[in-house]
Amino acid sequence: MRAETGLPVSTMTEAVVEGLRSVGARRVAVATAYSDLVNDRLADFLRRSGFEVLSMRGFGLTGFGDAANQTEQDIIDLSARAIDEAKTADAVLISCGGLKTLGCAVPIEQRHGIPVVTSTQSAFWKALRLTGNSGHVPDRGRMLAQHISVPAG
């Protein structure tokens, strides 16, 4: 798309990988909306991207739009189970752009002491960075709190 349009572009998966790397993640706990089949593919992708997947917990959802029915507390609880199972994770990924995660990062980070990276926040962060903005958004977790300079060009 970049070659065809000349515009800066990204994908959500590219943004997630960059988000994880920005917080120094290597060993991750993962919480998702997905079924085991999709979780297996996600784990394989994360491993090929250089991360060690220590745990993977999913809601097991298969219907389009079902993720929107999960509450922030449901997401926080699922993430806690993934983090507890992982034991030594240095970040947690909450994967699924349909999960309402905006209010999840801070309580998870306060409780578990590790950064939270979510699909939605990563995509938003990456979009801001593509426009030349640092992506800094206060009070929404460590990833968005960063002041990372945007490369010129």
C-alpha cells in the first residue's frame, strides 16, 4: 500500500510488534478474545517476531462483534490469569481490536508491575507516529506514556 499510495501505512500487527518492542518486551503473557485456533496462530506470529510467549489465555469468541460484549473488568481478569500463569512475563499483550481496552492498562500495570500493550492502543499509537506525533498519551499506561521521538522522513 505504501508503494502504491506514497502514504505512510501500518497494520495493527505491525503496530503491536512495535508497541511490545517499545516497552522492552521479550517474554509476554497474552490475553485475547480469540479461540484456540486463532491463539495458536497468534503465538506462532509472536514467536517469529522474536517474542517468547509464556502464556496465552483467550475468551474463546468466534462471532463477529462478540468482543465488544466483554467488559473492562472481564479483560482485566483474563489478563491477570495470563500474567499469573506466565510468572516471569515482562509485558502483557491484550490482542483484539474489538476489545474495549482503553481503561485496562493502568489497573493491570498497577497490580502486576509490567507494561500492557493492546491492539487498539498500539494501532492508535502507530497512527499518531505516522503523522509525526510522538504518540504520547498520558494516563493510559506505560506504552502510551512514552515520549519517543519520531524519525524524520
